[in-house]
Amino acid sequence: MRRMGTVFAFVAALASTAFGTARIVEHDIRAAIDPYRSRLEAFDRFTIVGHETSVFRFLLNERLEIVSMELGGAPIQWREESLDRSRWGGAVYGEDSSWEGVREIAINLPGRAGDSLRVSIDYQGVVVDSLRAPAVGYERSFETTSGLIETRGAYLCGPTFWVPTVPGDLFTFRLEARVPRDWESVSQGALLARFEEGGSRIARWRAADPMEEVYLVAGPYVFREADFNGTKIQTFLYEAEDAERLHDTYIDAATTFLDRYSRAIAPYPFPKFALVENFWQTGFGMPSFTLLGAQVIRLPFIPRTSFGHEILHNWWGNGVYVDWGKGNWCEGLTAYGADYAYKEDQGALEAAAFRRGELQKFRNYVSENEDFPLVRFRSRSDAATQAIGYSKGTMVFHMLRREIGHRAFVEGQRNLFRDRRFQPSDWGHVREAFERASGADLETFFRQWTERAGAPALRLADVRSKTIRGGRYEVKGTVVQEKPAFRLDVPVRIETEAGPESLVVYLTGEKKSFEWKGDARPLAVAVDPVFHLFRRLHREEIPASLSQTLGADSVWIVLPEAGASPADSALRALAESWAARPGVRIAKEALPEDVFARSTVWLFGSTVYAERFAETLPAGTERTDGSWKTPQGDFSAASHSVVLTARHPIDPDRSWSLFDPQGPEAVPALARKIPHYGKYGYLVFEGTENVAKGEWDDGGSPLHVEIPW
């Protein structure tokens, strides 16, 4: 399972110690959803094997009332107990390992260890966990819920605890879902039947491969289906004028991505892939389907980018599971095989820009006290965890491919899927797969990049050149890194009048000298000029961007004078909302200069810093005569909102940003959107629609040294 939100994550090896080897291996579920009463009625016949004690415990949502329970057709007694976390042997659950709204059910079992027993349970209740926004907005963040049933739709998943659950169990299941006649339902696996009966729509699903949890998603959908090489491609879309077009667009995209990854890794592991529309904005990837928000699904770039990312998760995360206690490797591998690979398809410049962007996220969002090793990453919950799990993870796999070669990298992925299909897997299994493909010992590589926090910081020193015998040229220099040292294969480029030449500096300590000789006159030396290494960027290598302000640990929000504009009250309300977060403070006048000098700053509207901020903007960007001039044209301030970021006028390692809305009505909606545009230096909105965005030019790099002649 992979979701861009709450993660349902259990560690089987740890959990099993709490209750012997007893486990649930199969569910046979009948579920009826009443959206008008937010009610679930369910019956589950589940199979237990390997029990060694007379007491068997499972978890169930505390709001679901048990009507009856049977063992082998005869009624049995059960008891309900408050959750005792210690009983479950250290099982990991979710982003913060908190279990909410769950209780333990204990039953007595007869028979010998190894007997297969079938327990039937009839239960019902209300399922409503209201949608809630993340504590801090960040790029690609969504509202989350552990499960809810309402008139707009139903969403049940592992954290709902809507079926009897034993942490760590992998199981197959059958599911018969009954919903209103004008609704459809979807789950993992194959759709065996779909029909109307008694005023209801019934669908029967079969997941024949081991699953981590059971999903049931339902809503007022129109069902459509196509076939691709024996795989059913389905869409569950709301009735809308563009639904048929969306169906065709996503069917075409699905066939492209299914073919791509089936060829690259292994045949698609499920009998169907479904696109399901959601009434709140999500980008979730489940085994054999994806759940995309109604607005997300209509963004023009999604079918050729994020949609492929969710499809690839059917190999990584939903096809080979993550052993959550030992780190989530699948987000990095999926982002590298999807998001990065699509940029690489476009060309070398686009790929290099993407790599720089990933390093920029780490530089801007991850402070020293927020950093941690990849083996501790489970899921993203804010910009810092996203930068570690996704951005650093992407760069680690990029360096691995350069270390062992493209062919071995492809074969390593095939090994990983073939050997670990539908099994919890950790970084050790990833390493073994790539070692076998390459024949190389990768222990040092994986230990350094997955078990160690931090990033190397490089500088270029002592660059000198001269003409040598025979009219040739020589360049010498030293690559230096901060303590403690990393082992790095550092790319160095010598720019010459005849074109660039490359060499690699194998850096194992704090510094290493290099020497180049050639026939063409050298013009410059550059270290890692196209960002092949995971490293901490110099501030000069990246332009001022919104992510610098968003990622700061401590921020001052400076408000305009009362009554300065119609948006003042809305801006004050926004400032007070943001100030509820740690490290955010509000000022209504100029800060003391010593405080300003060491502070990241948000300017809301026209403030005492208006002229000073304008002086720090790149040339050609300014407000004149009621309009904003940007690199993409002029925009009326009366009908457009702008967000601008510039380098701090005193501390160039900091930034400050301006949010100047066109009016009060735009403030709440744009405040939710701003965190999704972290890499940009300027944004322009008309209403709530982004009409212009861009990055400033960078300020040059200290890792690039010109050679004077």
C-alpha cells in the first residue's frame, strides 16, 4: 500500500512475538454501505492458522458494534478490551505510531497449533472520521482521514480498522460490497461480478495475492472499462461533461505506463488497474488502483506525470511491500523511476534541473535538527520528511545507477521484484538485489547513504593552471569536503576552448587533489556541475525561492498598517493562523535591525519594508502604476495576487517573501496553495488560478572557477 497521507504500517516480525504465530490468512467479507446514515454493516468470515495459545486477539474499530461471533458455525464468547500497545510487540503504525479509535477483541480458540479455524463475525456501526488538513501545509500535501462514509463517498482502509486486523498479517480476501444503486464500489484485485439487486449495486472483488489491508472506496461513479493485454483498465468517475474525455485520456496514459514498467521490471502484477475519482483532493496509490481528487485529476500534467508515479507503485510499495520498521525505500525508487525518469526522457538539461531541484528541497527544508537517516523514513508528514524520503531517496538511486551502470541497475530492479514480490522488504533486500545484478559489494554505499544523516558539503580550492611542454596545458586543484567525510566519486569538468572534458576525483577523506593535462586551452573548472551527487548545495547555486521561506525554522510575519488595504483583516487572520505553528511570530512594524538581520520574513501586503523589498528583487520585476511587472509580463494589481521571494538584504543565506493579494476573498484559498509552489521565485494568480510562475536565475557557483589567461 502507498498513500500520500496516513500510512498503515505494521512490522510483522515484531508483532508476531506478542501472540505466537497465529495469523489471519484470508477474509471473506460482505459489506453494505449506507451513505445517508454514515453506516457500515459487515460480515467477515476469516481464517486463522498457526495459533499456539488458547487466546486469539485482533483489533477492530471501537465504533463498530459486534452483533454476533461464531467458530465453526457455533456461537462463541468474546470480550472487548482497551488497546494495550505493549501486547503487540512494537508494531509500527502510521506516521507517528499512534493508533486511534481501535479496541482489542479477545476470543478463546480450541484445537492444536497449526489447525485452520474459521471465525465469523457480524458487526455494524457509524464510520465518520472527518477530513483534516496536515498540521503544516507542504508541497503535495492533502487532507487525511482514517475512514469515513458520507453522501459524497466512502473511504475505508487499514487505519479504519473496519475488518478484524492482526498487525503484520498478509492475507487474501473476497469482498462483496453493497452500495446504493446509483453508486459504484472499488477494491483491490479482480472485479468478479457487478450487478443490481434489491435497489442496490453489488460488486464482488477478489484479491488473490497477499495484501496488507482491505480498501473499500465507493461513490456516485460512472463505471467504464477497457482491456490492455489481458489487464482490465477501469475508470470510476463522477458524472460530468468531461468524464468521457477523462476516461479516454487516462486509458491511453495507463496503457503507456503499464507497458513501460512491464517491460522494464516485470509483467504488471494485478488483474486490473483502476482510476478512481475522489471528492477531496488526493493522490493515493493502492494495489491495483489510484484515488485522485476531482481537481487533481483534471490538471493537464497529471496524466503524463503523477499518474505514472501511482502506476509504478504497483511494483514498488504495492507489489513489493515495505518493512516499515527498517525504512521506506519505495518512495525514492518510485520517484526515481517515474518523476525523474520523465524528465530524463525530455533531455539532459531537464534531468539536471530536476536533480538540482531535489537538492534544493533538501537544502531549504531540512535543518540539522530535522535531519535523519533514510532507514528511519516511513512516510512524509511535512516538507522536511518529504525532502529526505523522496528527494534524498531519488538522488541515492541516481548515484547507485551511476555506481553500477544502467544495465545492472535495471537488472537489480528485476531481481528485487522477482525475489520479494508481495513480501515486506527493507534496504538490505534492495542492496542484495543490486549486488547480485552488478557483482559489486555495495555495503559501504548503502551504509553511507541510508544509515547516515546529513549531506556532504564540497568546495573547490587551489585551482591553478599553466602551459607545459609541447604547447599543452595543465590544470591542478583540490576538492575539499567538510567533516565528517563521505566517500564520493566527484565529477569534475574542465571547460576548454575545444569543449568540456571530464574526470572523477575519488574522495575518501577531507580533500583530494586532481590534475588534468590537455591540448586545448582550459577556461574553467567545475565540480559536480550538473548535480549528480547528493550534497548540500551552496546558496549561490540555487536562486531565491519560496521554499527557503517556507522551510525556515523561525519566521517573522510583518503586517501592513490597519486599513492600508481591503485585504488587511484577511491577512491578519492568516498571520494569526500561521502563528499557531512553532517558530512563527507577528510584527506590525519594522523589526529591530539586529532581529531583522537574522530572520526569515514574510511580508503581507504593503508594509514598512515595501521599498526595501523592491530593491532586492531581480531587475525588471517591480510594481509600477497599479501593476506588477514580472519576467512573464505585466499584471494588474487590482485583479491579480502575487507572491515574490528575494534574497535577504543582510543575510544572503536567508530569504524574504511578499504575499500581496488582489483582495480579501483570495487570501484563504491562496494560503492553501502557496506551499505547493516551493521551488518558484515568483507566482501570479488571477482569482485562485495560477497564471504565471517562474524561477529566478541563480547567483553562480563557488564550485565553478574561471581560469584567467
